[in-house]
Amino acid sequence: MATDVKRSVRLSARVAKEVAWALGRDVRDPRVGDVTVTRVEMPDDLRSARVYVRLLSGGDDAAKRKEALVGLRRASGLVKRTIAGRLGLRVTPELAFFYDEGLDDLTRIEQLLEEVKADERRQKS
């Protein structure tokens, strides 16, 4: 049944969508122009939301990541007000922004595997 999914999981997906919408439409800070929301995690009490983001370009530059997070923290009040109006929740979760490192690890693992395959091909030749 679809109703078996926890409310926090359902709401996380909606919050992710609304945060992305608010960032694209309402936030004018150039530091967050290349930011995309990858996922949102919420506890069962729904009072906070960990918003994970990535940069569409320049994500390997630590300074750009830090600047983007500063911009997101500065815009968090505006984003929270926007999603409060759109979701109509009794209590709107506090937003905390984090850079999503998980995909960087995955990309690095894929690079290492490709290097191993290339070494194996060279040894066979």
C-alpha cells in the first residue's frame, strides 16, 4: 500500500521539490545559481530538514562549495517562508543545508575502476 510510506519520507520529497522551486524562482543570490537539490532528510517529528545540494558546475572547488552554502544559509528564511506558504504545514521545518559528498565518492570509485580496467587491458596487450 502507498500509505505505508512514512510521512517524513513523503514530506521530504515534497520539501526537496519546493526548496528547488524556491531556489530557482525566489532567490537572487548569484552564489546559489548553480545549486541543485539532491535529497532532503527529515526526522519523524518533521521539525527540521537536512537539505543536501550539489553544484552543477565547479563542484570540485571547495571555495565555491563554501560560498554556495553561505548563500543558501542566508536565503534559508526566504526559502522557509516560500515552502510554508506552498505546503501549508502547521510547523515548517528548519532548513539546514549540506553539500552532498556522496556523489563525489561514487564518481571517484568509478574513476578508479576505469583505471583498473585500463591497466588490465594494457597488461593483456
